[in-house]
Amino acid sequence: MNRRLLLTAGLGWPLAAALPRAFAAPAAPGEAVQWPEVRLLDGSRWVPPPGHAAVVVFWSTTCEYCLRHNVHLEKLYRAAAGRPLAILGVCKDGSVAIARQHIAEHGYTFPVTLDVAPMAAALSTRRITPLTVTVDRQGRLKQVIPGEMFEDDVMELLNRLAG
């Protein structure tokens, strides 16, 4: 049971506060994100640097919408170099080999993790792909955007979040 449900059910804050974060609901817009530490495909750990906004995209190698969307995400990643904006792709396929092959075929250079569960627990449990999540420089959830975005809309995230 998540913390909000416990509080709503009248079971009180002591019980809700004692539950581990894994059982808590994802952040709601305007709430602080409790970033999990996730492992990237290269073996390094990822947490957005302090003072950086973030764009996290949940995607799948078998999703045609994701394929087009990730072209825009790659462009955003390159444009954000040196700016306070962290980019992360969350591949939902679960296979390191499949993800690496797909990334190589399409020339993606943005960081990618397969740690879907902790990222979904922190940001959104929606299952649609692609799913773009934005977090402001103060670490608060801004938006959860379902579906494919146009290139102009993806690129506008740079100005809105790191401008």
C-alpha cells in the first residue's frame, strides 16, 4: 500500500513514514523526485547532477513511435551539452544485448538504463511508450508526457528546463 493511500485510509503518518520508498507512489507534478541510483548500460551509475533539470524517456526497441521520438531525444542530448540538463533513456526491453544493438544501429549517445522499475517508481507507473518525464532544476516533477513528441516540442524542453 502506498503512503498516500495509508494516509487517506486514516492509518496515520507513523505507519506511512515507516514504509520504504519502494512502496511510495511516484512524485506528483510539483513534488520533489526521489531519484533512485540506476546503472547505465556502460556499467556506470546515473543520478542527475545537483542543480540540473532532467528529461527521462521510457522507450522500447520495438516501438516505432519511440524510434522517431529518440531521434529528437538524441538531438536534444547533443544540444544540451554544457547546459544544466541531464538526459536519460529508460529502455523497457530488459535485454542488454538487444538494447546495445538498437542503440548502435541508431547512433544514440544519450545515457540509457534498463532499470525500469526504480525509475517508474520515482517518476510514473504509466506503461505507454514513449513516455517523457521532465524534472526542473529544483528536482520537482514538471510533466509526464505520454506518446511521441514533435521535434520542436522536444527541443523546446531545453529552453524551458535549462534556459
